[in-house]
Amino acid sequence: MRHEQIKMIVTDLDGTLFRSDKTISEYTEKTLSRCRDAGIKVVYATGRSGSDSAINSDYFDARINMNGAIAKVGESVIYQRTIPYGVARSFLMSCDKRGFRVTLQSENMHYSNFAVSDVWSWINNYEIVNFKKHNIDGQKIYLVGLAPVDLDFISSILPTELYMVMANDGLLMIMNKEATKSKALSAVSDYWGINLPDIVAFGDDLNDIDMLSIAGVSIATSNAFDEVKAVADHICKSNDDDGVAKWLEENVLSVK
């Protein structure tokens, strides 16, 4: 497709739009604003929760959080797929018994068997719970500090309604099988009446592959996993070199 036909930009955050220090450069901020001024919708799609203080929602027209478990336009939820507590409870109990550090996240609250702030100092909204009595639906389960051999055990007890994906920082995320970036992106595009071929998507990690696969133009940052680069149409510069913004300026804004 011609890049001047792009009507929506969707980008991952960590390792893609964010630099390694978790900031967005002034140049990238201005580039996203220019895209919006040109009538292009700008969306992020991340494993982070919407309450994450590192995310400034002012730059975006829609937000896809928790790897696709929830998508919002403004404050309106247009897509949501949760993990029912009835599905999660036995899995959480088995992980706890095995000695794994495990958390179920529901919106901005973390229900856990360990002090979450000991791993992520900026997260204080957590509660240490007895999973046997747990009765709250969530959007994401995550486990930290696993050994490779642990993945076989987790896979063997994973409920059929859920799937798991490993992030590049070693964080194992588990979601509803309908909670993917691609499905949430499809819901956002339907909301605005934008066709998938008119979308450009940026990513770097394994959980971005399904999103890149449905977009009209797919871009991997140069720091991306090889598996991500293999499905991408193009490779842009790294996240630390404002790769997303530079690609947009050269290939979208310059032809508008």
C-alpha cells in the first residue's frame, strides 16, 4: 500500500516507542502530535496497565492495555476479555504451592503471593492474598523469576481458556485466549471504521507478532527479536534512536 493511505498508527511501548530509560523523547512526542494533526489516529498497545504512571495518554487516541485484555477510547471500554476467578483460582494455587511468585492483575490492582514492590519499586497497589479464597476476575496473570524448566510445568497446568507469552525481560504473562493485541486492535479499528490495511503497526517483542501480522504495514525496530523482524515488512531504527518517529516522518508525514 501507499504510505499516504495510512489512517491509524499503533505502537508497542517498551522496547519500541519508549527508550530504554522508559521515556519518550520530545522529538517523538512532536512527531505523534503531527500525525494526529494530519488526521491519523495514534494508538498504543502494551502489556502495561492503563494506570501506569509512565504512560501519558494525552499523546494517544486509544489505548490497548494488558496485552489486549482491554481497549479504551477515552474512558469508554470498547473491548475487554477477562480471566474469571473460577478459571484462575486452581492455577494460582498450583503456582503458589510450587513456590512461584505469581500475581493476578485486575485493572490497577495486583493480587499476589509476594511483595510486588520488591520487584517493581513503583508498584504499591498490591495485596498479598490467599488464592484459595480469591474471588476477583482479572485481566492478566504474571509470574517472575522462573527457570526454563518451570515453563513446562506451567504449560501442563494452564487452563485451556488461557494462553501464555514470555516478554523479553523474563516476565511470563498469561491472558484470556481472546485477549490479544490483534483482537483489541481489530475492535479499535471497527470502532472508527478504519480498515486493517490502512494501519501501520510497530513492535519489538514476541507479543507484538499477532498485531504486526494483521496490519497493512508492519514495522519492527532494529532491536526487535529476530522472530518479530521475520514477520515485519520493514525494519526501522532502534527504540533508543527514535525509530518509530523517524519512520513516520520519512514515510508518512513527508507524503501527506
